[in-house]
Amino acid sequence: MTAPSVRPVSEREARQVAEAAREQDWKKPSFAKELFLGRFRLDLIHPHPTPALEDVRRGEEFLAKLRDFCETRIDGALIEREAKIPDETVNGLKELGAFGMKIDTKYGGLGLTAVYYNKALALVGSASPVVGALLSAHQSIGVPQPLKLFGTQEQKDAFLPRCARTDITAFLLTEPDVGSDPARLATSAVPDGDDYVLDGVKLWTTNGVVADLLVVMARVPKSEGHKGGITAFVVEAAAEGVTVERRNAFMGLRGIENGVTRFHQVRVPAANRIGPEGAGLKIALTTLNTGRLSIPAMCVSGGKWALKIAREWSTAREQWGKSIALHEAVGAKISFIAATTFALEAILDLSGQMADEDRNDIRIEAALAKLYASEMAWLMTDELVQIRGGRGYETAASLAARGERAVPAEQMLRDSRINRIFEGSTEIMHLLIAREAVDAHLSVAGDLIDPEKSLGEKARAGARAGGFYARWLPKLVAGPGQLPRTYAEFHPAGHRDLATHLRYVERSSRKLARSTFYAMSRWQGRMETKQGFLGRIVDIGAELFAMSAACVRAERLRAEGDHGSEAYELADVFCRQSRIRVEELFGRLWANTDDLDRKLVSGVMSGAYEWLESGIVDPSGDGPWIADATPGPARTDNVHRPIR
């Protein structure tokens, strides 16, 4: 039995697959969705939601144990040097219960909330981003989360106790020639009696080298009695026909157990299928709605560390008679790191608490958090390297050998770079969020721009759109942001004025909605090709969300008497920095080089500028751009290495 070949997929078919995987309905309110529609629903996030006291007690109790473990049993320098997490470290984390942080106590897990899971990841990530990635890949996108959301009771009983204490899991979607376009997914799962037979190759399988259980996405061919489509399975990594052919190495995250996994005639019981046939991508996307928050958790960790090092280094380092921090060029970088770290933690805590309460739909908030945090953390880490100068570029081992403090700034830069790619690259996140942001428009007017709709369908869509926009557009003209006393509770006596920033967010939200509507009216069906424009729309929304979260967090800290004055100062500076970025983005919506860029790219791809590449040698090796992933038996020894 051989895997069927996958035919070429058109752009329209690829979009249809992605659209079918989306969660179509909005059953709960969404702060971010309303923000993109020009409706600033502060009531959805303020007062800041707070965790239950029992959740806090259990979470803090675990964090204390985890902190001791990080300080005494995680050697980040050793992991970097040997490119491997010691088995005793992994087994210690298992004994601590760290692999079951998000798993319910009835299955042997710790049952932590999303807020405390994120705090734990940030703590572990500060000791070693590689260990953070190990725990995150296992719980955020590995077997536990899909089973929690979509698994049968039998599957939960069978697998979750293993995931909580003994087994490591991985998520396998990407293939050598399939990244963010799952319509071309080639791994097959052919029904055969009470089993499915898997054939195919998966790439970049984080945890895959050491995993005991795998979540595998494979295509079931449509046949009698089988709906077919991309489907999710739980697969035993030790099953016959599963081969880890290679352990990959990367620019950063040395020690990550990421590999290439081949499936050849692997029999998987139908009882191991998660959800119905064809639901695999929806399961993956729904899992990522909260799973993506693991990336912001690691980014917050990086920001806190960058701030600590920048402060301590600037205290010790003097130039021209004073601390380098007192020189404006350096001080501006430290201010950016401090203010942005405060905002990222505000986004993370707010999104995590909303996930715990489950009152709001946070699919856009989580995506914005991942996008924004990964971009800003990269900038902060880059600024730290600049502040450190030559020492920032020097390795920690080299610094130590010279008798100086072993500060791994260059390692942090390498380790954090992947966050802009992990779990949806920045470019894909822009498109994903943009699709959700314009969902209300497409739901009422989408048929008007769909070339396959009949005249009758277009007429009905026109009537729906007319009613919607007649009600919606007038509300974008004026709002609370134009009233000088709105949000007065955010300007308490003796504190910075955050109310002015919230009024700015409200006004900018309406401006953002007007800009989106104008663009849809102008470009209609071509709107989806305007990726530069859509990316800026999303980036504006991300800044407005960050400003809102920062203000709400500052007010919560003030009300609780916990560094309220300092929190207000941090939020104020962040919002002022953010507003400058927002104004620039608004300007670039209409004043940009997008059209010129497209023309230039056409010339590059046609070879018109190939002469510009002369005068160099290419150090790249030989070989195909994309490795052969033809199904078949294993071609190398199995490097699978379960940890016990």
C-alpha cells in the first residue's frame, strides 16, 4: 500500500482549505475584534480580571519549587555548550510535575491556570530557552492540549496520565515542501479495517527526537464511508515504521530535540484519531488559540532579563565621566526595554486570565500577543547587544575566560530569533489576524466581491451590506475619545495621566476601522493581495491592544497598592512610544512603496538585476533547495532517543 500523490493545489483551493479550518462563529465577545471594528470595548478588559485565590496559592507554591529547580538543576551554559538537555534535568522536571502543568489533576497533572503556566514558562525560559521550548512544545501544541479540547474520554484516560508524568509529546504538521499552506500536505492516512496506515515525512518536529507520543496531521483520502481530509492522530513514537531520520541543528536553541520523522506503513488504530476526519486543521488552529501564548511568555522572560542586564551593566560601565545610561543614546534604549517589557507582561497576563475565565473569544488577542511579543522581544534583545557593545557580541564562555561576567547576550539574540517564526511566522500572523479582523465585513459583503456568486446572491449581499454599513459607519465619526473627561479613573491624583492614552486608543480604533472600510471599498476582491497594507492594519491593532493592556494593568497595580506609581510611569512612557509608532503606521497605509516593490520584485525574479549579484562567491553547498520527501522505508538509522 503506497501513499497517494498530492496533486498541485491552486491559490484559490489553498485559501478554501484555510478558510474551512477557521472557527467560523463568534459565540463570545472579543476585545480585539471590536477594536478592529472601531468599537473600543474597555469593559471587556477593565477592571482587569483576577485569578481565584486557590489558583494563586497553588500556582505560587509550584513556582517556588520550580524556581529552586531552575537555580540548582538547570545549567543553561552546559546545555548551550553540549547542545543537549541532560537526561537527569528532563527526569527531574518530570518528577516535579512540570510536564503536566496544564493537565487536570484527575489525570495526574498539576491543573495550573493559563496565567501560572505562562509564569512557569517565563521562569524556565530565563534559565534556558531550550528547556522552555521542550515544555512548551509538549503542553501548548503537543498531545495534551488537543486531547483536552477534542479528545474522547477514552483517549484522555489512556494518554493524559502518561503526558502528565512520564511521556514527552510532539506536534507534527510541517513537511519538507509544506509550511503554512496545509492544502498541499502529503502525508497520508489510508483507512484499512480498524486502522489507518500512515506514510510520509515530517520536518522540524520539535521534541520529535525524544518524544514518546506524537500528534500527527495526515490526509485521509475520500472514499466510501470516509469523509477524508486532513485529520489528527495520536501516534506512538515507538510504533513500527516510525523513524527519526535526523536531529536538526539551528542558529539558536542549541539542545532543542528537533528532527525529521518518517512514517512508513505505520498502523494507527482508528481509536487514536482525534475528532472526525477532516477536522485536523481546525483542531490545530483551535489548539493554537491559547497555545500561542507560550511564545509571549518566553518573550517576557527575555525582556525582563535584558532589562536586568542593561541596568546592572550601565551601573558598572562609565564613559566620559558618567554612566552610559546617562548618555541619551543609551538611555533611550533602556527606556524602550523597560517600558516594552511592562507592556508585554500586561498583554500576557491579560490574555492568560481571559483564557482562564473563558468569557471572551481570545483567538485574535492570542495571535496579536504572539506577533507583537516576538517582534518587540527581538528588538529589545538587539538593543541589549548594542548596549553591551563588543561584549554583547562576545560569547559568555569567552567573557568568562577573560575573567569577566559570563553574560550570554549574543546567545539570547540567537535563541530569540526563532520566535518570529515559531507557531506562525510574522508574515503568516499578519494574514491570519487580518482575516479575522475583516470577518464582520466579509460576512455581510463577502458575496459582493466573490466572482463565483450569482447576480441574485450579490443582490442579497448588497442589501445586507447596506443595512450593516448604514448602522455602522455613522458610529465611526465620533466617540468617547473626543470627550476630555472620559476614562477619568485612569488619571488618579498624584499619578501620570493614562486616560489621555485610552482616549487616543478609542479615536485610533475608529480611524483604523474607517481605513479598513475605505481600503475594502477601493480594492474589493484585490484586498487580499494587499499584504503590506493588511500587515500595517494588524500592527496598528497590536499597538492599540498593547496600550490598552498596559493601562489596565497599571491601574490594577495601583488599586492593589503594588508599585502603582511606577506602573503608571512605565505605562505612560510605553504609550507615548507606541503612539509614535501608530502614527507612522497610519501614514504608511497610504504613503508607501508597495507598488514599486512589486515591480522591482518582478524584475529580480525575471533576472533583470542578476548582474547586481556579481563580484562574490557563494559559500552554500550543493544539493536541492527542498529535500526529497518521497514516501517509503527509512533511509537512515533511527535516532529516536526516548528519555527514561
